[in-house]
Amino acid sequence: AIDAIAGAHPCVAGILMGTSDLARELRVSHAPQRLGFLTALGQCVLAARAHGLDILDGVHLDLHDDAGLQAVCAQGRELGFDGKTLIHPAQLAAANAAFAPTTDEVAAAHEIIAAWREAQSHGGALVVVKGRLVENLHVAEAERLLAVAEAVERMGW
């Protein structure tokens, strides 16, 4: 169903998770680890990526649960979400911290791209950076991360 929605029309620009509606339909609760949601959330991320779309994770309903908000934001990023919908401005800092690339991630992305370019200049097709194999797909991800970091910087986060 989500794949059909994601690919329904070229004007579809992204997917926004309605986790409260999803909870009702799945008959699960908004529990801290969101175990009842994980399969559906993963399927939605896969559909978004299959159609080249961004996807935002649903809301965290407890305005006074900062630790819970931070945890679901971190989980959302780990699941592949691009950001999170919020219900109050007090939630902005936690969401921005979770979804914006860190300085270490930015530095690593620059290192990957530089090493890749150096290898390419000598005819290489892959390179090892800090003991990890780097191929063109890793370079593309590093470039995407840098684009996100630049967008975040332009917004003044």
C-alpha cells in the first residue's frame, strides 16, 4: 500500500508518517521503543527510498519527555528517516540535534571523498579509509551528508 502511495504521482514530494493514525490502525501503543511500529516504519522508509522521496517520522506526543523524544529521534535517524514532525517548538532542538550531521560525520565525509578522489586520480576503483572499504556508493552517501550539512548551516541551526 505505501509503495503504491509513494509512486502514485510525480507530484508526491515526500512521505509524512502519521504515527498516531498508524497506532490506531495497528492497535499498538506509543511505547518507548516503538516495537509495534518498526515493521511498518521500515516499509515506509523503503518505499520512500524506492521512489526517491524524503520521509519524516511521526510525532512524539509527550511534551515533557525530553529523554523519550531524544530516543525516538535517534531511532528515527537509525531507521533512515530524514527528519521528524513536531508538535511544539520546545522539541526543535532535540530533533535538529538528532537529524543534523555531526561535526565528526562531516569530517569523515570529507575524508572519504578526498581519499576516493585521490584513488580515482590514480585509476583506483576503491579505497580503504580507517580500515573500511570505500566504494562509489559510500562516496555518494558522503556527498549527500555534506549537502544536508550545508542546508542545515544555511538555516542557521
